Amino acid sequence: MKDLRFVRMVALSIPYSGLYAIPKAEYMIAHKEKYSREQRFLHACRIMEFMRKTSRTTTKVYGLENLPKEGNYIMYPNHQGKYDALSIMPQLPAPCGVLWEEKKAGMIMASQVSRLVDAVPIDLTDMKAKALAISEVINQVKSGRNFLIFPEGGYADNKNTLQEFNAGCFSCSLRTKTAIVPVVLYDSYKAMNGNNLKPVTTQLHFLPAIYYEEYQGMNKKEIAQMVKQRIQAKLDEIEGKR
């Protein structure tokens, strides 16, 4: 059976999700006037933390001090698997939006989490839909929201190997002049991908923020390459210490 870890996690989550987490999430989503964005984000994080524990995953977190204390920002992590957003969002000091692949955002649990955090869905197969989604993220970032964007778009069986970065998503930073926070995920694919049921440990690194003054004058491709290089350098450093 493919991705037995994920199947096991879903099966063990059924009592919690079916009896409590999903009904509460759906109620909060239907009655946003009763719940602040912070309250909805907190419930989403509780769901994600439950999924983490059920998947027998421990994540070591580094560099939280690198998140800007003033002004909002956009985080750009590498992408390895189903666990990636779940490992990042519960660590954040404030709510953030997510640019979420449309098909994955429609899955059970992911659907509730994505709507709790007011994620922006994106159809990666439709150029017009992609442009509209990017435009919506830009508007939300301009309004003061932090955002999480995976520049690789999706993931395959790439493990700790970087894929091509889509330069288009970096227009969200160019158009808003907000700080860029490169984020490094290491061994994240082990949490919910594959058939090994043993406990696993992943790493999450928030790298120093790149402020507008540093990338001013660069184009989208140059920014994408810069962020990719910094993420790759950290991955190489981690590999070198093993």
C-alpha cells in the first residue's frame, strides 16, 4: 500500500476529526462573525498538531528569531510532501495565509484547515486561474497578512532534493515590497509519505529575512534563484553535519 504512514494517520484521526475537529471547524467557518481570524487559525493549528502526533513525527525548529518583528512577510519553503504546511504553521507567532494547491485543498481535513486559515486556492493547470490566485495573494499581503507560498508548486518523490522554483510567485514580494523569509524543510517527506511506520524526526529552519532593500531592482527569476540558493546552501549544510 502506497503511503501507509498517511493512511495510518488518517485512520487514527477518524474519532478526533469526525466527532470534534471537523464539526467544530465547519461551524467556525460558517459563523466567521463569531470567531476571529486568530481563533480560527488556532483551531487549524490544533488539528495540524494532532496530525503531527498521530503520524509519529517530531519536528526540530530553528530560526524563529529570524521572522520579522515589524511588518508582514512572505515565507517561501521547499516542498517535500503532505506534512510541509502542517510542520510550519503551528510554529508561527501570528496567523498566515497559504497559497494552497486546489486539488489538495479539497481533501478531507485539508479542506477544513485551508478554509479555517482563509487559504487562497490555486489551480496549477490553468494559467488564468494561477494569475488570479497570485493577484489575490498580493491583495491580501498588501492588507497586512503574512503568507506561505511553496515556489516549487507541488512535490514528487524529490525528498531533500530541490525542484524547479516557479518565478511567478515572487511577484507577490515584488508587488508588495515585503520581507522574504526562505524556509528549509529537511526530511519532511518522511512524516506522511512512504510505508515506514517508525517514529521520524524532521527539521524546520527559518532563514534570515531578505528585505526589499536587498532584492530591489531584481526581477522575479533572479529573486527565485537567490531564494533557491539560500535554501540549497542550508540543505547542504545539514547534509554535511550528518
